Amino acid sequence: MQHGDSAAGATNNLIGYSNPASFTVEAREDKDRRIEIQYHETLSSLNNPENSFLNLGHVRDGTVLFTLDGDGISKLFTSANPTIAWMQVHLSHNRI
């Protein structure tokens, strides 16, 4: 028995962000299974420029994590593939 390619996805728009920005989450299966993230418009994060493509992989009977953290005002977001000092960089931009 042979299976065809399959995919399911959703596009998420960032509301209240100063520039149009969105990302798509897709679950794909062809020769392997994986979760993929695609940035759109002006969305970027540390080490992931605009229009980045992130392959998060797949964990059988497990969890695959994706987070996008930022204040929605500045262009500074953190996500997958952060710099080693991502927290220090982010905190320095969000001081009260």
C-alpha cells in the first residue's frame, strides 16, 4: 500500500503589529512527516530573516514546539533558531 502526499496548514496574522506580518504552520507528510513554519510579509526573528522557512521536524508520539515572542511594537522577535544570548538581547530591548 502506498500513500500520497498530504498537508494541512493555517496562516496566522499578527494583530496590532506595526507592519503586516504573518506566518503559516503546516503539517506535511510525503516521504517523511514534519511541521513547517513559513514567515510572510515583514515577519522576522533573531537568526530568521523575512520569509524564513523553519522545518521543525516530527517527534513520533511526542511534541514539536514553536514559539514566537515579542512585544508587537519593535521588530525584535525571538523564535526557533535563536542566538545563544537570545534572552539578554530580548531583555535589553524591553526594559521598563
